[in-house]
Amino acid sequence: MANRTEREIGGYEAEFVSTLPNEYECPICQLAYRDPVQLEECGHRLCYSCLQELRRRQGECCVCPLDRRPVSATKMFFDKAAKRAILSQTVKCCNWKRKCDWSGELSSLEDHLKNCNFEEIQCTNAGCDEMLTRRSLQYHLSAKCKLRIVSCSFCTETYCYKDNKVHMKRCKRLPLECFNKCGKKDIAREEMSVHLNTCPMATHPCSYVDVGCDYKGKRDNLEEHYKSSVQKHLELACCKIRENESRTVCIDGKFIWKINNYRKQMDESLASDEETAIFSPVFYTSQYGYKLKLKAYLDGRDRGRGTHLSLYIIIMKGDYDALLDWPYNMKVTFYLLDQSERRQHRSHTLSPNLSLPNIKVVFNRPIGKENLGIGNPCFVPHELLDSGGFVQDDTIFIKVALSSSTNLD
């Protein structure tokens, strides 16, 4: 054990049971000789390493530190008798202050320390720098180390303890309280959507919510609502059609996507085994321009899975493609809009660059219904999205701004 019983320079720094005789103490390091060397000219002894260090410092004019006589490299020898005498001395364990009661010959100390329960060692988990006594290691590995592997108490998955919060955020079997406060508190996350469909306290939105009806009620009340609101629903549908006709074309190169029921859609994404995407309404860059749509993964995809909102733009086959320049060359900037007074929007810009491998299939004129999408799998971290002013009234807004690009190769 080079860190305890072996030293680069100097003698044995051990706790001797009996006072070490002066004749076994090196005059340079003032410790028990380690590999003692006797000088023939004067008979004095030194640790071999101490002598080497002395010669390194003094050079050819090296002298004995006791009587100042010159030291000859050819007139010295290892004193085996003194070495045996020193190694036979009784010492305490280096960890005697930690209550280790071992004692034995100095020659046995190294072997003892390899198994001493009071010896300080580093945690055996890769990446953990924790230092602890050997007898504490097992408890540390099983209950304290942040890098230990644990099994989820709700599902069969194993993971690193430090990632516990990340796992619990995604655990499909984590017990949750009913969102409707019906009294059930042990609903597995993956079963929540099924429960909400039958929950006695569930309120369901009107089927015409997408055209602007804000009515919500229990299932029994919805039928009566539909019967009494036919005219209202017709008027809302007409207004929505007129609104969509005016908004499916970008105004000043900008399009805003309003995502309602954000929490519910996020929960559905978390509960799904697959990467779940939602799509914006289709829009044109101008009256006779490119046809586009946005694609969002609320729970992320690829390297953003489980940690980020991922966002992509897709070029679709449009009515006026024959009149347009190809490949598509407009710069695209995504925004997640901050609805608070701070207006600290998050943005990411894409500039078409056809020199990148396989990128032409994204920006060329579509042959099928639509091209592959391009975007940012790590657009906005979930922690930032949930902590800022981006979610208001269970709604988020995503804006895309389109402008001429100068980076097309």
C-alpha cells in the first residue's frame, strides 16, 4: 500500500508500541530506518532513500550529516541485520486513532492495512470520490452513494440513484392522485388517461371546443348542452372557418401556433411508449407561397427525449410549388413565447445549408405529401418551460418567423 506503508523518501512513519531505540532512527528523516544503508567510513546508518536525496542535493561533495565525513558511493552497504531488527518491532495499526486495536510486527503492517476495516478508501463506484472507512463501504454502496444502481419501487426499471427525479418524472407506474380529485390517489401514470374517461368527477369539454365553445361539464350534462347550443355551435364554426382562412397565410412572415390543453397533452406524451408528436395547422408563407406545418414533441425526441420540448418545421407539397424557387431558402426562427410581462421569449434559428449530408431531402421540392422535418430536439428544457411564464391558462404559443436566407449553398 504505497499510500500508507511505502514512501518515496524517508523511513517508516509508524506508531511503535515501545519506544524505538535511537540506534534505529534515521538522522535525516528522524523515522525508523527503511532499507538502512551503513557508511563504511564512519559506521553511521541512513535510510537508502534519504541518502539518495542527500546525494542529489549535495552532488559529488556529499558528506555524512552526523560527522561531516565524505560519503563514498563505493563504501556503503545495506545493513540487513538492522532492517530485520526494525521490521520485527511491534507497531500499532495506522488507524489506531479510529479504534483499530491491531498490533504486530512492522513487517506485517502492509498486509494488515489491505484488509483493515478502519482504513480509509475511496468508494468503488466509478465516478464517486467519497472517502470512507472500509467497514462503512457496504452501507455506503447500498444506501448512501449517489452513483449506486437502484430499482424503482413502482416499476421494474433500474437506474442510477442521482437520476431518481428524472426517472420519477417518467415512471409509468408512479402512483398519482386523480386530476379531478375524485379521491383515488394510487392511479399509475400510464393508467391515468383511462381513469379520466370513467372518473365520476371528470368534466369533459364540449366537442366544439376547437371552434371556440368553452363549455365543460360532466358527461350527463353534455347531451343537454348539445341540444340547447346547436345555433351557437353553428355560429362558432362559421367564425372559425373565417378565422382559419385569414390565418393560414403568414402575416409579415410570421405564424403563431396556439396549443391548448397543454397539461393533458403532455401527460399523454409521458404515458406513451412511443415518441408522440402534435402538429400545427397547415399554413402558407404567402398567398401563393410554400406550404408548411410545425411538428412538436412535448416530451421531446432523440437526445431531447424526456428533458426538452422538441420542435420541427416540415415543407409540404403545396398548390403553387411549380411557381416557386427550389430548394427552399428561407431562414426559419422558432419562438416559444413568454406570456408574462417579462416577455423573455426563447428562440432558435435555422438557416438552410445544403452542404450538410442528406439535407437536400428536407429543402427540395416535395415529391410525396411532405418532406422530412428539420428542427431542434432540444429547443426548450422542461424545467425552463414549467418555471417561466410560457404556460398560461393551460396554453402555450409557438411562433415561427420566416425571412430570406443568405446561407444557402
